Amino acid sequence: MLRDVTIERDNATIDKVLEKIGELDDRVKNVKTTDVSPRVNQGAQFVRHLQNMLVLARVIAQGARNRDESRGAHYKPAFDKRNDAEWLRTTLAVHERVGAIKFVRGFDYKLGGKTIGITDAVDTSLVTPRERKYEQAGAASAAATGKLPNAEQKSA
């Protein structure tokens, strides 16, 4: 995940990550712990956490795979433009069963006797979306690569 599903994303690479997550989902079912105590069993707790981490890894990787666009800090060279028509929204996922997630556009839940509705809509009333210029990484990156204009190069 740290290497292949980060800032720069490639669909073929993410497909391999999803395959690996599937393999790990299968393998985690056979994990045994040496501690067999019914209480304060740290080994069993770690295995449960690992199972939950795999669910989150799948959501992140599949969400990244689904988004064929570049947005914010995430960049796909094969899809270098933002696609607001399809992707100006939050990614919402529901864990259905081990190894299976479902991406949804919204859901409702009860809290304090009231029904709360959640949607994937993004409120752009305070900050209007604008195009990100990936080729202009900023002064810090430009200084590191030595691509600052001459006047700025001397002061950096």
C-alpha cells in the first residue's frame, strides 16, 4: 500500500495490489495464535486488527482503482485531468462480508431516535474546485531539482 497506492497511481499496479489483498484475505483465515487464553489474548486481538486492516486496504485500493482521474494530491498519469462529472464526491463504502465491499452513493443510520442521511456529495460552496497543475510542484520541489529561475536559484 505504501509503495503502490499512494500519490501517483497506475491501474495495472493497483490491480496487482488488489490481487495481493485477496490472497492475504484467504491466508488470514488460517492464522493461528500460540496464546489460547480466553481473556487478554493479544495474539487473537492482533489477528482481528489485521483482518480489519485488510478491509480498509481493499476499500482504499479499490477506491483508487475506480477513480480514473487526477484529483488533489492523487495523480494518475493515464488520466491527468479531474473528472468532476463522475468523481466530485466522497468515496463511501460498506463492508458486506469478508473480502467484499460495496461502494455506495449514500446511506441512512439511526442515532438518538433520529434518522441521519449520509451522501457522497461534496459541498463546494466555500471552496470552488480548481484545476491542479501537477507539472508545477512548487518552489520547494523546483529548488530540489534545480529548475528554479536563476534569480530564485541564488536566494534558495
